[in-house]
Amino acid sequence: MFDTTALLFHRTRYTLMCARANVVNWRDRLFDPQAAAFFETMAECGYNPNAHIDILPRHGLLYISVPKCASTTIKGALSVLDHGVAPPPDRLHARRYSGLYSPLRVGLSTFRQLALSPSTLRFSFVRNPYARLVSAWADKFQDKPLVPGNSFIDAYLELRPTIDPTLPHGHGHTLSFPQFVTFAVATADCRLDAHWQMQDDLVSMPGINVNFVGKVETFLEDFTRVLDHVGANERVRAAIRARHNASRHEPWHHYYTDALAQQVYRAYQRDFDRFGYPRSIAA
């Protein structure tokens, strides 16, 4: 049970952890310039490691989070693994509640050591690009009015005129899935938003050699590799059986025509090729 007392404890712990991290990173920048350069290279290449990397130093785990690929479920399991309890699903992506460490929270030197150590399991999970786009649309755009005030809608409204000025906007309008595809494929390689960014790009941060990539389609089987790496007990294994934040939509095949699938395949071909997903949309 994650009650109010637990929330207060995690907020206090996070504040203290941030203060300690500031001191550690100041020291690391001064005495370990290689570690500082390792982190800064990622930022210079357009990545945000603090947003997409969770680290469990005690367990030798480094997780690159790919949105819409069971990331909420994974973060919940990692939180239980490290702290014995996970916050509610709607708080799992806030570190002050999950307790999961970002690179800057563990310190630059520790981050580099874990990222390069042969004993660290550096893992991520991916998903069929066709299914992932349906999930992103259903979660972030489906039935939402196309007016300012939502960060995802705001990004769409800003770029709509340059992508396709005939795309809808304003009160009384929403974004259909085919219209979302037009927007997503135009920005798939721009690092605009990780929810529809190419998965191949997200798991290719410079300096980090991912040594295990699981698939959402075989999640329970594949995540066992992570749990076995840390010798997880049954309580942690049970935490992953509850699927959090599942988008509400029909089976993804129902949203595609051959022409729409062709658009997605061309834009996300690197994902299809690297992770072995079929080009066909046949169920």
C-alpha cells in the first residue's frame, strides 16, 4: 500500500538525494573529466539521458525507457525491486515518488562506471512500430480538442502549418489516427517527442552498449531476464503481472490500411529492421 506517509517519505528522500547529487556532480566534474564528458556527449548529440535512463546501482541495472513500450510496468517493477513498494501508476514517472535514479542522481562517475561495466545489464524494451503508434495516438491525442494547453497538442499545433496546413486545429476538432500518422512520420527522426520517436534512436545513446532488448509482445518471458539478473523474489515478479497505463483502443490492425502502413514503414524502417518486426499488417 502506497499511502500518504509513503508519499511524504519519498518526497523528503528525493529532496535529500538531489542535494547530495549536486555535491557529488560538482566533485565529479572537477576530478573526473572523462565522466563529465561522457554525459555531456549525450546531451550534445541531442539526447536527454536524465529523462530516459533509470539506474539501480545496487543491482547493476541500467534501463533505457522507451515510451509506449511497457515503461510504466517496468518502472513499477524496478521501484519495488529497489524500495519494496511502488507508487500509484500515475506517479511512477516522477522520480520523487518512484525513487529511481537518473544519471545525475547517481553521479557522473558512477553513471559512467555502470554504463561501461561488463557486469551491468543495460536493457530496454521495444514494440511493433505499428502497434506503438496506435498506442501513442490513443493515449495522447484521441478525442482531445486541438486547442492550446496540452503539451502534446501544443507541439502538434506549432508544427502543423509546416507539415500539412490542411490538418485540423481548433475547437470542435480532434486528430484522427491517419492524421496523427501524418504528423508522427514527419517528426519521427526529429527527437520532438519520445512517444513516437524511433525506438532505434532512443536505444542508441552514444557510449551505452545495450546488451539486452526485450519485446512488449513477449514481455513476461523477456522481463524474466532482468529479474534473473538481480535474483528477484516472488514479490517483485508479481509486480510486473499487473499492466499499468494500457491505452484504450481497438486491436492495432484495425486502424491500418495498406497505404497507411506503407507511410509508417517508410518512416520507421530502422525499427522494423533492427528489432525484427514484420512489414505486414496481417493479424
